Amino acid sequence: MDFVMNFPLTPSKKDVVWVVVDRLTKSAHFIPVRIDYSLDKLADLYVSEIVRLHGDRDSRFTSQFWKKLQEALGIKLNFSTTFHPQTDG
């Protein structure tokens, strides 16, 4: 992940490009953002723009209850692809 800065403002007031590279699929994602976005906003964008394409959005994993429970317990879920144990951490 990296940020490319110093672009002129777009009509939607974006001035930075957030570059996210998926090392597994070797695909790059370019997300226009603003320089003043908070970490919460970037996390929401990450879920809506990246996880929706590569992650499991089953309600069993994404419900507010489970998110808050994992956060409270300090659990960080790392999903891997089926039949590709090399991605298990």
C-alpha cells in the first residue's frame, strides 16, 4: 500500500491516489481519496473497494457483533484461499 500525492483536485475533491497491490493475485487497485481522510474512512474504503473483490463477505464473518467481539478480544482474522496453505500465516 502506498499513497501517490500532489494531484490536482478532481471534481469530487480527491487529491491523492491510494495504491493497493494484492501480492497473491498481483493485481493493483487505485482508489482516489482525499488527503484529510481519517483511518476509519480508509478502513471503510478498504473493505468496500478491496475486501468486496477478494474477501468472503458472508454475514457470519461481517456482522457487527462478530467485528466488535473480535476487536474486544484482540483477534485479527487472516483468511486464506482454499487449497493454498502457503498463504496461512
